[in-house]
Amino acid sequence: MSPFFRVKLAKSAHKWQKLIKRQNASKPCIRAASRVKPAFQFSDKSQVEFLESNWSKPDDGIWEVRGGRRHFTHSKMMAWVALDRAVRGIEEFQLKGDVERWKALRNTIHDEVCQKGYDAGRKCFTQSYGSDRLDASLLMMPLVGFLPITDGRVLRTVEAIERELMVDGFVYRYHPDESAAVDGLPPGEGVFIPCTYWLADCLNLAGRRADAVAIFERLLELRNDLGLLAEEYDPKEKQLLGNFPQAFSHVGLINTAANLSHRQGPAARRCG
């Protein structure tokens, strides 16, 4: 593959990830605004139309791995999130769009993820279609409202991640021994701080508040003297690793604080 085509693919994947995040954030923005400008409506519509043509393609996933493009379960789930938020925007805020077509596609993606992203042998969701690997991004399922925490498949996935990807109270993105196959890189990365916040949120939703609080307080202890966090942490060397400061980690801190501070926090409202 030529370098030019690789750049085009990377830009396309990056556009997909950006529009999904924007769709997920659009609902509270619309609610806070007294009026929705036509330009905003058109922007949302064009983004969903892009998603309609690209959601079924393999991609590099949330971690932008170098181990080859594939059908990542998290990517498909987040495509569902974008469509779900677009449909809700039409139904609740009278935005413009083909609601029936988007509802149908939303259902198609949901059915596909539940069928192809789930491993009946392991009795949990997996990193990508046809894989038996775990991935901490699957913790987002109940947090974005894809499936409720009470769903047995979700609970077993959370338990499997807690059992297999957790070390010293922190969570890896995926098993460190599998990093070469997943990411094309040698083993050795640290635990991932945002993923650990996601686990705390899931445990809180599952009624394990004490465990969630313990994880949250453990994460707070990782902050430096300015209260900042990196993206990773090395439990053995007891030092922060990777990008610093990392907004992803601080967003996780804020979200988990909100979820633990309210009986019906943001995650509980989305989980429904």
C-alpha cells in the first residue's frame, strides 16, 4: 500500500472517531442551548451520512493499533452510539434527518455487535469479531447505554476484564502478553488510567460502590504535585508513563467523580 493511501486511510479513520465523539457529546450541548442553528443541524446530518457509508469497514480501533485493521467491537458499538444520539436529536430536539433509516441502521449495528462481538465460549464480548481477546474498551458498553449493566453478557465481560486485565488494582487496555499481536509493538506498556476509571464506573453501576470508590481513591493517589495525570502508570516502578498531561485521564476522573457523587450520575442515566 502506498504511503499516500495509508495517509488517506488514517485520515478517514480519524474522521470517523471524531464524529462519533461529537455525536455522543451533542445531546447535552443541544439541551443547554436555547436554539439550534441550521448550520449545526446540517453538520450533524453530514457526519451521520459519512458514518452510514463507513461503519461496516474494518478500522484501527480506539487504540489506533498497528497490528492490522479489523472489525473492533468497540468501534462498531460507538457507531451505534452516533446513530442513537442522532435519532434522539431528531426525536427530542426536532433536528433534521432520516430518522426511520437511521433507526433501522442503529438496530442493524446493535444486532451485529451482539452476534459477532460476543464469544459464546468465553461468555463475554471480545476485542474484535472472531477474536477471543479481551479489551478494556468493552467497559464502555453500559456507560454509553449500548446494553444495561444488568445484562448477563455485560456483567460477565466486566468480570472477565477485572480478572484478566487488572493488576495491582489498575487495568490494562488489553493483555500485555498479546500486545505484539494486537498493536505490532513489543510488550511492556503500563496500565491505562482511563480504562481503570471505566471499571470503577461499571462497578458502581453494578452496585459495587465500595469497590468503585476504592479504585477511584487509588487513582487519585497517582496525581503529581499539580494534580495532573499521564495516560499510563507503571505499578512496579510506581511512575506515570506516556503522554503527560493526558486529557483522556482527566475526563475519566471527572466522569467517575460525577458518577460517584450522584445517585443517578451520567452513566446511570445513559445505562437506563
